[in-house]
Amino acid sequence: MAGACRQACEVMAGILKSDEGFLEEYLPTMSEPVKITVRPNVPLPVEGPITLTDADGRQWDLTGKPAISLCRCGASANRPFCDGSHKTVGFVCQATPPATLT
Ligand code: FES
């Protein structure tokens, strides 16, 4: 949350003192939603403008990475990222949103 707030403040500060180049570079990415696709038995791919921090607010450098895969099996040696270990540990997980009443 702190990372997201900081990013928003940096963007606002940049807008206040920006030229057109800054606006073209940052505003389109701020309007893109982050997308997480839950598929059976695999990691969670996260696409979009991502800030990833630990509990102390330290950030992973995701420069140049438009998408990442987060481990959801707990077996990765490179957490929080998937390293493919879910295949060797036989991770099984099905998840779907609850049915909506119509
Ligand atoms: S989901 Fe791939 S290593 Fe955990």
C-alpha cells in the first residue's frame, strides 16, 4: 500500500512540474488495470503496472517486466516468484469465483 501511495505521489508531483513527455509516458500506464489470472495448478501471473513490496516496504526491482508469476504452492526457491517447482511437488489447486445469483 505504501508503495502504491508513493508511486501515486510521485506521479502527481511529476504532473505538477511536467512537460508533455512525462504525461505521455506515465498517464497511459496508470490507467491500465493489473490483471491476475487464476488457472488450475499453476502460479499466479500478474500483468500490468506492478509494485511488489515485502512487509517492510522494500521493493523488488521489476524494471522491464510487464508481467510476473507469483508462487502459490510455497515450494519455490525464488519466492515470491514461481521457479517451476510446483510441477515437481505436484501442486494441485482449483479456484473459481463463487457463482452469482441471477
Ligand atoms: S507456483 Fe510455481 S513454484 Fe510455486
